[in-house]
Amino acid sequence: MGLRGHLLHFLSDPSLTGSEALQSFSDGVLLISKGLISAVGPYAELSEAFHACDSQYQYPGRFILPGFIDTHTHFAQTDIVASPSPSLLHWLEHYTFPEESEFARTDHCHEVAHFFISELLRQGTTTASIFGTVHAHSCDALFQAAHHHDMRVIAGKVLMDQNCPKPLRDSARGGIDESQALIKKWHGQARLRYSVTPRFIPTSSAEQLRLAANLYHDYPDLHLQSHVAENADEVAWVKRLYPSARSYLEVYRDFGLLGARAIYAHCIWFDDDDRTLMANTRTAAAFCPTSNLFLGSGLFDYRAARAAHMIVGLATDIGGGTSFSVLRTMHEAYKVAQLTGLTLTPEDCFYLATLGGARALGLDQFVGNFQVGKEADCVVLNPESTALTTRRFQKTRNLSEQLFVMMMLGDDRMIEQTHIQGIPKLDQD
Ligand code: GUN
Ligand code: ZN
């Protein structure tokens, strides 16, 4: 199988290595064998092999990038996206918890999981780290839907045994036993992985947090996902629960919940000691700009995160976030960074959405760029998807400007095709 178009991908972080980070072939070829990349390079060098392929996909005037990576989202919040609320805790109580209660019904889980996975593909997202609900069968439905498309998905059943409506509570031990059963069933199957998923500090008892940490450390390659320091009232609540802790993040540390393959959404109300702790423990942050703006949570300080060498990925955080589109999320990340005194380059943003996200999830040995041997997930972008983008694109003078226009003006209309392990997933009209 072969793809031809304007190929571009990152070999490293452009904020560290500059222009060397980006590899671009304006007429390039990607060769794929058994779902893995077997060669990448200019058409002039690979034309013979390309034409010998049994299936050839030609994308003249289109950009072919590694599939987008969404490092934090909630499939069960699909139907409450855009629910107006003054702030996080009100939103959780009035929309999120009632909606997640609907997932007691297995048929509902399957219907929403199917829609959610289709929507990720329609937006060019090929890898995601996803929260289920407290119901174990919500994860079965999600993993089944992802497996159907052979997507690379990390997911977990939410652990919460306190401070939430009774029908949404598990028990400290029961939640862990259910997680363990899901790990046995799904972790490492095809392209699926399990993530231990305590919702956040207020909704888990100390016993549940201790057991969650044990589970995370019991397996060498398990993931962990949670939320931290998103909203001022949430931070104050954690302070009341753990008055002697120096910071919210240090509560997680004290339970043993930081480390490699762990990712925490938001990380807004951090100080430099928290940022250093994240970096030293190799714990990643999910930057969720549309969610943070929508819920009025605050501005993620990417400049400070960078200075502390934190690992950062980009995330939609549906349904606190307002768009499934990683292009739209890059756009909002750019604006948030502007407000914190950092002007991101388009290369920074596309790196965050691809290789940066893969690194944040600990999946960069599998996905994130077009290195030979990696899984051939890619997104095909049409820069001329609307009358406006067509006009604006004609005025661009170089690749960097082209990337900037795509991330500032692009949305789902710009996604022409999404390939999973080489296979095209979107119906063409
Ligand atoms: N904190 C705890 N749960 C949630 C959630 O579902 N969404 C967001 N944005 N923050 C949370
Ligand atoms: Zn979230």
C-alpha cells in the first residue's frame, strides 16, 4: 500500500531542535506493509515502489501528516458538550454526573461509543486516551468500538467511591477489582491499552487512591489518567480534604500516583515546585484549551511548563472541551499561549498534536511520526476546504505560513481522509 502527497512529520521537538525537527517532502511517498511504515521519502526516489503497490492513494495538493493524538477526553460526555455553566463543580453536578448515570444501560454505552469513535476518525484523530464512566461495561463498549476500527486507544473505567451521586459510586476494592478484570480482557489486545482512572482527588477515598497506585505499579506498562489543579474551588476542596499537603499535585505524589505513562489533565493552578515534580517523575500534562476557556478554569502556563521541561500533550477534553477537532484545539492552544506571553509557532502546535502527544502518552514507539516500523496512521488535510481557506492559502509564502493557516482556519471540513494502519476510514462523497 502507498500514499502520495505533501508528507510532513516531526523527528523531534521543534522548540528544542529548531528546523531540523520537521521533515517535509512536498511530493512524498509513504509505503505501508502490514499496517506499518516500510519507507518514507520523496516520490522521485520511491516512484517505482509506489507504482508497484497493490493499493495507491494519490493526494495531490494535500498534506499527509501522522494521525492526530488526543491525550485526554471523555466518551460519555459526548451528549453534554456545550452545556452552559459558570464553572467546573457546577458543571459536574448539573450535567456530567446525570449524563454519566445514563451509562448504566449497556445499549446506550454501545451507541455513544460508536458515535464517539466515528467522530474521532472524522476529525483525523487516530489515537486517544479516553475516560469511560464508573460502569465497567462502558469500557467494554468503548474498547469494542475502537477495536472495530483497529484504533490505538487507551481507556479506563472511572474510579470514584465518594462525593458523587450514589448510583455513580463504586467501592474502593470493587472499583479496583473491576479495573483488574478489564485489564485482563483488554490491555495489550490489538492496539488497546488500559489506564487506571481515578476521576480526581475529591471523588476517591484514600483507600481507593492507595489501591489505584498499587494497581498502576503492578504492571510494567499500565497507564494512568486523572485531573489536577483545574479550578480554584476544586483546589480549595482538595486543600480541605488534605490540609497538610503542600499542593494538590503532592497529594497524588504521596499516594504514589505520579510516574511514566501517567497523564494529568489541566495542571493550571501549579507553582514551579509542582512543575518540577511533574518533570522529575516523567508525569505528563494534558493541555485542554477549549475546556479551560469554556469552563473559565484558567490559562495553562505552557511557557512555565516548557521552562520546567514538563512533558505536554494536547487534548480536547470533551465534553468540558467544546470541539472534537484537534485543529480547533491547536487554534485555541495558540491563543491561550499568547495570553501567557508565549507565541507558539505552527510547528510547535503540529508537533504537540502528533509526536508530542505520542510522547505524552508513552506511545511514541508505536505512533506519532512516519519513522519506518511505526504504525501507519495518518490524516490527509485539504488546505482548500472552504472558499476562505483557498483564498488565504494562495497568499502564503512558505510551509510555516501554510501550517499556520491550516491550524487557525481549519476544522473538520479540512479532514479529507483518515487512514488507520494504512486503511482509509472515511467515506468519500
Ligand atoms: N474533574 C473531575 N472530573 C472532571 C471531568 O469530567 N471533566 C473535567 N474537565 N474536569 C473534571
Ligand atoms: Zn477531563
